[in-house]
Amino acid sequence: MDGVSPKFVLPETFDGVRMEITGQLGMIWELVKAPVIVPLLQLAVYICLLMSVMLLCERVYMGIVIVLVKLFWKKPDKRYKFEPIHDDEELGSSNFPVVLVQIPMFNEREVYKLSIGAACGLSWPSDRLVIQVLDDSTDPTVKQMVEVECQRWASKGINIRYQIRENRVGYKAGALKEGLKRSYVKHCEYVVIFDADFQPEPDFLRRSIPFLMHNPSIALVQARWRFVNSDECLLTRMQEMSLDYHFTVEQEVGSSTHAFFGFNGTAGIWRIAAINEAGGWKDRTTVEDMDLAVRASLRGWKFLYLGDLQVKSELPSTFRAFRFQQHRWSCGPANLFRKMVMEIVRNKKVRFWKKVYVIYSFFFVRKIIAHWVTFCFYCVVLPLTILVPEVKVPIWGSVYIPSIITILNSVGTPRSIHLLFYWILFENVMSLHRTKATLIGLFEAGRANEWVVTAKLGSGQSAKGNTKGIKRFPRIFKLPDRLNTLELGFAAFLFVCGCYDFVHGKNNYFIYLFLQTMSFFISGLGWIGTYVPS
């Protein structure tokens, strides 16, 4: 007996109960799976395949149009009348229209000097330019710093006004609306808007205003964004890829085919008469820029996108700031679609095919379906089919269609084509938040009108906006300030599905699932974009 080592033995009754519970759960699963789970999952597969085809057709359509635009379409200065404004000693500055520059701000400690300095450096007669700094800051120190900066430029002869409000009603839309009510802007014909991190070149107005002056049907001229910190970290590179496609393809296609696209909220020039005719700025959604654009378009106004007119700006370099920004950008359009779809249908001033483009292409496919199919299909339905092998997904739906869409998306940023695989995993993670945000917007849930200003860090200010020379390393051993439990939960779900596919599956989906698990896990810990200077 001394040679026998003691061991812990479970009571036979416990083992029996455990086996009985397991057996009952297995029996319930088998009873429910065939009549309920399999049909529902198969229906979900069909719906996701339909959405995939819709998105594919949209991407192919835009790809064809952009090729035709680049090869055969006339340049903007050939399609529309364009005559440069020349300085005239006899006329003085009277041949220049009066332009208002609005710079909305909120606690922009790191970047307020950038936009103010760039606006004050615009090549335009000082007596025909009004610069309006709309400061909604709640930090008294920041407010004082911005006011002092405005006074510094005013002392140099620049017509710059510093405006504050008693409250932040309407957020950015409210500030822009209040700014247009000031008596000293009544004689302004056009208004250009720059967010606090935007830095236009001195010739910005000379290259854009003539389109508005000589084409009375044009209400908006939109410039392209360029990013001073795109090389800061992997997070900013991923954003650059998505936004470059938006500007290179989506904005160009909308401008060339229907003279309509969504105003980007900054780096654009509006005809003030068009703003007033459309009903002015409204704060009913978090996308006041898109709201105004749609209303102006329904009244027959045309928009022009200038891809070669570029303005430097900053991308969010922290995952927290990027998540808040994407919530606003995804929730707002869905909420606006809910509010305006019937108004678009009933409108008598625009032609039928433009209505189809705005409702189906601009809103439904790009702002809703694109998010839903990415998340529902590749992060939920496809993994579930591994646990329910009776449901089959055709290879053209799981591999070929997403591959074609990804290749078409890569045309915006050729230099980052080697990062396509990382971009796919990153977009799948973000589709979780975008899908959630679109549902909140469609149903006007609690966070439908949540507005969190995107934090700017003043990245890329050194070396004239070039960050390529700054060497950075990931701070991978830093503990996160806050765990993102939603991402971690999906990481666990995809890991289980990947393990099951590794043991029982035949399609080798586990490779994708394990990589996607890592992406969700890294995002859950908030490690995306946490880079520090060397």
C-alpha cells in the first residue's frame, strides 16, 4: 500500500450526471439543427451571397467608369468654363470675389496653428478674404492660445475673426451656421471650410474659385485629402488605403457621371447662395456635410471634384480615435438615409437615374451593404458554416468575389498593394463597429447622434509634413488602458471555429480564421497604432 500514490477520484454519480447532461445537450442540438439551424444558416448564406454580388457589381461599375474617365473624359477645366483670375493694377482687387474661410475647432491644442497659418497664407487679396475661427473649445487654456494666435495674424493685417459660442449646440453644424449669421460675412459669395489639421497650399483659392465664378450651376468644389502621417504606423497606412480609394474612385465617379458626391466636410468651397437655398446647415445627424450635399443636389445644384487639388491633413493615429471617427462616419449616413430616402424618391427636380444612383449606389450599397456583408459573411456566417457542415458556401462566394473586390479596392494606393492582406483583416475588424453603427443609425438608437471630435496629435509637422524620416517602434508590451471586450469576444469565437475546422474541416478555412482571430485579439487589446518615436 505504501507504494501506491494517492489520487483524486470523482464520485461515480458525478461522472454519470456529467455524461447525462452532455448527452442531452447533444441530442437537443441534433433535434434542433436539421429543422431550424440548417435552414436559417442556409438562408443567411444566400442573403450574404446576394449582398456580395451587389457589392461586386458596384465595384466593377465604378472600376469601368473610372477607366473611361481617365482615358476619354475631358479634364474639369475642359468640361466646365475656367478662366484664371489675374491681378490687375487698374482694377485692383475688385475682380476677386469675397471669400469666407471657416475653421471650426474644438480643443485643438496640437494643430490649431496649422490651419490658421495656412489660411492666412492663401494667395488672395487681403481685402477680399475673411478668415473666421469658430472655436468651441471647452479648455480655457486652449481658447486663450487660439485667440492669441488670431490676434498675432490680425496684427499683420490679416482680416481674421475669432468667434466663440455660449454652448456647443449642433456641434460643427451649429458652429458653421452661427458663423454665417455674422454681419461681416453678408457680402461674401463663397465659403471654404478647413478642419483644424488641414493645410491648404497658397494657390488653393486661385485653382478652385474660378470654377464657381464662371459656372453658376456649380455649388461645391471639393479638393482631395493628402495625409502627412500616412507612414506613421500600420493603422495610418490602412486608413490611407481606404480613403485613397474613396477619393480616387468614388468621388471621381460621382463627379463625372452625376455631378454629385458626398461633401467631405472640409477642404471644399461652397457657394453661399446654394447653402441658403438648400436650407442651411442642419444638425439632425452626425454627417452635416453629407446632409447639406444631398439637399443641395435635390435642388439641382452640381458638384465638382478636383483630384489634382490636394490639401494636407492628418489621420487618426490611435485606435480609440479611429473607432470614434468610424462610428460617426458609419452611423451618420445610415441615419441620414432613414430621414431622406422618401424625400429623394418624391423629388421632382432630379432625373430618375440620379435618384437610383443616390439611393442605391451612394447610400444603400456603399454606406450599408458594404459594412454588413463584410462583417456578417466573413466574421459570422462563414465561421458558423464550419460548425454546421451541412451548409455549403460556394467557392465563388467565399474566395473569388472577395478577391476581386479587394483587387479593385487596391487601385487607390498602389504603393501599399503589399499590405492588402493586412488591410483585409483590419477592415473585417472595423466592419464589426461599422455594422453596429449603421444599425444604430437606421433605428436611431441611443448613440445615433453621438459626436466625439477626432483627436489630432499634430503628427508629421516636422520636415514639412514628411514623417518618412521618423523611425518608430511598436509599444507592444504596454498594457492597454481599456480592453475592447467586443473584439476579444469575436476573437474567441473565431478561434473556436478555427480549431474545429483544423480538426474536422476540409476547406482549410482555419488559416484565415486564426489570422482573423489575431487581428481581433490585437484590436481588443488596443495595440493597433500604439507607436512611439525611437
